[in-house]
Amino acid sequence: MIGLTNYGFVRVGSAVPEMKVADCIFNTEKILELMEKAAEQKVYITVFPELCITGYTCGDLFGQRLLLSAALDALGKLKQACSKWNNVFLVGLPLMIDQQLYNCGLVLQHGHILGVVPKRYIPNYNEFYEKRWFREGRDLNTDSIRLFGQDIPCGIDLIFHDNNTPGVSFAIEMCEDMWMPVPPSSIHALNGAVILCNLSASNEIIGKYKYREMLAKSQSGRCIAGYVYTSAGVGESSTDLVFGGHGIIAEYGSVLGQTQRFRKDSQLLTADIDVCKLIRERVNATSFTQTDLPRKSREVQLLEAPPQPDELNRNVDPHPFVPSDPATRDERCQEVFSIQAAGLEKRYLHTKLQKAVLGISGGLDSALALLVTVKAFDSLGIPRKNIIAVTMPGFGTTNQSYHIAIELMQSMGVEIREINITQACLQHFKDIGHDPAIHDVTYENVQARERTQILMDIANKEGGLVIGTGDLSELALGWCTYNGDHMSFYSVNSSVPKTLVISLVKWAAEHILEKETADLLYRVIDMPISPELLPPGGTGEIEQKTEAVIGPYELHDFFLYHMIRYGADPLKIIYLAKHAFRDKYDEETIKKWLKVFYRRFFSQQFKRSCLPDGPKVGTISLSPRGDWRMPSDASARVWLEQLD
């Protein structure tokens, strides 16, 4: 079975052991228990708290040679015990280096100590008096330390690399380091560390856990990195302070998981960090390395690649464009809707035009475009009657969609025009010598281009703009007629994927519209997605269903997100989709539609190369002027061959 690292994932762990202050024997036993558990779960890197072997709150006991000797003995036991694993463990203890005491984090793997990293910044304020016992790591004058007969790299500039797993590298900072204006992890990230580890001991006071979470989340975002934070648990002394055992795993500005604070027993939090995604983001962020910060570092190689887990330990959202949390989803929809309307308003302020022309089909995209146009006109103080909404029934128009279109336009108070395109299309078939009984691409595209011509000509006649209705998903698949619905004067939905279109229409129905209009929109949502270019069925129902031809839009939006946003290759997309849609689609179904996606995405780029203007609302846009620049004759062979 292919392991997770083959897809770019690295499993990390935040381990909070049960402990007793100054009892190195007890603490070592509990650390070993969590090491065993981490090894069983195939955790690549496990991060323990600061000074976990002795306890953080030993106070002046740090000046006792017996405690320091016991800590070193405990380290020897941990070193020997972990010789049976290739997994990487980060533990903390006090170490004498050049006759000075340092608060250090050590990297253990397969019976070896790979490196020693002293805490760079030592606090000396309020309840934290570490400078009473420890020197700052930046004062260290040596680059190695001898332990157990081994010369070990030592310093604040170490970055650990795994040559067996491309792209995997990590670095250490400790507690106070994260709270500094320029944390050491920022420099480590600039020097290539993709996973940043923090061994910490942070006490609990009101609201502090939220601030810690914010720091870890923001540092992972700013550094485009994974961030593994582990703080000391409740076993620390409560003489004046209480520690909660707060563990956090974050990735690029998002929290993947947190421990339960104030637990008395040991706990191990694990999550899978997508290293490939992070590296892709750094490549895209060309400003990432543009800094005046010092960038000196030393590389330490891991001994072997740790074992790879088989199952993914993280949530993969099946609908990455649509937040699963209702409150967040509502906030997202309001923001997107406002951006769409603001873009259109700017275009009208610039052109000084007072009219808009839209084709209304009774479907989702045209409904959303109409809502956005109404909002823009209301904001600009332009009468809604200046919005010319045109329904253009043709060969495939059903009674259901026709009546919804009429009722929707009436409820919005816009000018309604109806132009039947049947006779014009029949005349065109005659002119070009096409048999109307042949329902091929010509039959369909003639209708789409006839409708666009009508809208363009009305806009010329009335002095207005044709507002485009096509969405991002259709553009990705080329599911639009070139110089038909593909073209407009301003396309308000051009960066809104179909799954988000559905949520936006539903949000509008629930929050900003009267009941009459809302009920109409619910009917729109319930209808099958269709261009309605082929004749209806025998009982007048929609015969042409888009998703039966090109596949489910929720799958295509998933493919689009991971391909464009993170550069995922086909095998990784299949792996993620299997995880996200495990209760809905099997692997063969996912693979079938992914092939369709790649074939269409590559073959239809020529349509995206000449898109009309439209507002970017999210992280993904296919505008040829900024976000996606691709040759129209690029080959999909490499992508399709990987699938085969």
C-alpha cells in the first residue's frame, strides 16, 4: 500500500505526558509510553513539552547537580529505548554546555541524538524567572556538544532534513521564542523548514489559550508551514501557576487539532500535515524569500525515513469552496455577494451607463447574476426597471423553467422581455444547411449564440451592459459555447464555482429576499442543472441533465480546487477524493470523472484565454489576466497517463 508521504503528507504528534516535578524516573516512563503509542500510530515527528524530563517548574532545583545528572540518565534511557524505532522524537531537558545551563530541545531517532537546540529567548518577567537558571541560546559559543561519547550538533540554527522523503524538513523553537516580534521559526522557515516545532510550558490564565492558538495559527500562516506546539500539563507545580497541557497542530493558518486541556492522564494529538501543499504555496508566493532577516543555518540529516501510515488522519472537506459550519458559510456568502456587487458597481460608475441586460433561464447561474445586478443597482440608486431581463425560450425550454424565470423577474421588479428563438434558429439551420432533426453540438450552439446575439444587440440599442451568468466550474470544464454564453460585457459569476453558486442562492433566499422570491429560488435549487438545449421528455420534463454528461459538479469543484490551489497531481487528488467522498463515490467513479475533468480542462483553455472581465471572489480564478495563464494547446498526456 502506498504510504501517506507518497502523497506529501507527514504525520505529526503533540504529546503531553503525565508527569511529576523533579521525578525524572516517573517522567521518563510516561514519555516512553507516549513514544510507544506514537510509533504504533506511525507518527513521523512527536513533540514533547519543554523540560519534560524534569518538569518546567523545578525552580532552584535546576541548580542541583543531582537533578541535572538524573535528567541526563533519563535521556540515556530514552535514547536507548527509541533505538527500535525510526520515528523522530523531540524532548526537553536542562543541559550543561560550557559550564552554563541551557533549556534545550533534543532530537532523538533510532537510538541517536541528532541535535541539541537551546532556547533562544529566556523570559524574565512576572511569573517567569528563567534567567535565574538558564542562559539564552543565542549566547552559545559552541556548535557541538559531546553526549554519551557522541559529538552532536548544537545551536539555534539547526534544521533537520529527511533525504529519503523529499521536502520534509523541520526546526525547533521553544515557548517564549514564539512570542517574540521575529520568532526563530520565521528564520527557520526562510531557510527551508516546512514543519516548525515548539516545545513549551505556558501557564493558564483567562483567555491565554486563545492567544496561544492565534499565535500558532498565525505563525503557521505567515511561514507557510506546519506548526506543532506542545505545552506542559497539569502535573507541573501549582504553587503559583496552573498548566493545562495545551497542544496545537496548525497548518498554513488553520488549526488541524488541539488537545483537551487540564487532563490528568497522558494524551497524544496527531494530524497529517500536507508538506507538498506547503511547498507549492511557497513557490507561488514569490515574495516569501524577499527579506532582510539573517538566513544562516546548519543542516542535520535524519538517519532513515520513519514508517509511513496508510490511512489519512485529517479531515478532507468534500466541498472546499463552501464552509461546512453554517455561521461561517453565511459569512462567506455575504462576503462573496458583496464582492460581486461591488465589482459591477465600479463598472457602472466608470462607464456611466444606466442599464443592464441579462438572459434569465430559470437556472441557478442566471438567478444569482440577477440578484447581484439588483443589489448593485439598488446601491447605485439606479431604478430596477433599468435592468432588462430577457427570457428566450427555445427547443429545450421546459414549462417549469420558463414559469420560474417569469415569476423571478416579476418578483424582482425588473423590465421583462420575452423573445422566442425557435424561428430564428430554424432559419439559421436552413441558412447553414443543418438538419434540425440532428441534435448535435451545432444544434445546441446555434441556440446559445442566438441568445447571446440578442442580448448584445439589446445592450447596444438601450445603451447598457450584458451581464454574464457563467460560473467558474463551467469555465474550468469549457461547458459553455464559445462566443455564446461564454461572452458578455462583465461576468459577475466568473470566479464562483457551482457548489458555491448553490449556497449563494440559498443564502439569498434565507437572508435577504421576501418569501415570494425565496420560494422561487428554492424551486430553482431543486431543479436539475441543465442548459435546456435539447427537447424535453415526453411529459415535458428536463431531458438534458448536465451532471449526467460531464459528471457531478461537487467532484469537479473538488478536482479544480486541489489541482489549481495546491498543484496536486492526479493520484493525490484521487486519494483525497476517496477520503472526502468515501460514503458517496467509489474509486472507479472518481477516476472516471477525473479523466473527464483533465481532458476538458486542457482542451477548453482557448475559451478561458479570452474571458470577459469579472471579479475574483476567492483564492481561485481562471482569469487569463492574472490567476491562470496556460497555453491553449497544452497536452494533458502526462496527467492522463498517471491515471492509467
